[in-house]
Amino acid sequence: MPAQYVKPYVKTNKTTTSTRGIAEAVGRPKMRFVPIKSDDQLDLQSTASVRERWVMRRTAVINQIRAYCSNVDHLRKDGAMNSQ
């Protein structure tokens, strides 16, 4: 059951009231339920998640290298590297 359907029936963030909210929501006649994911779907989801994190990490490293290179280039233009 999706959390968005249970949320209107939950009064506070306590576990017992959440359980009551779920019980009340399940008893509604027009309530829709979320199907259980297969192992293949879970594998695909975890692979996509790991790939997304890898791409974000790679982008962050590339941006960090650019910042370092930009800083060194800036120092060269100012003559700070040639002031030996």
C-alpha cells in the first residue's frame, strides 16, 4: 500500500498510530495496493542506483579537478608561480 494513501489516516508520528492508520486505510473499499517487486526489478533498481551514484561521484571529481586546474592557471596569470 502506498504511503500517500495511509498518510491521511495517521494522526502523529508514533508507531501505534501509524499502525492504526494502515489498518483503517486497508479497510477502505476503493484502496489500491502496490504490487510486490520481483527479484529482477529489484536487481535493476539497485544497479541503476549504484550507477547513478557512480556518475554523480565521477562528476564531482571532474569538477574538483577543473577547480584545481583553474586555480593553478589563475596563479600562473598573476605571476605567483614565477616569483621564485
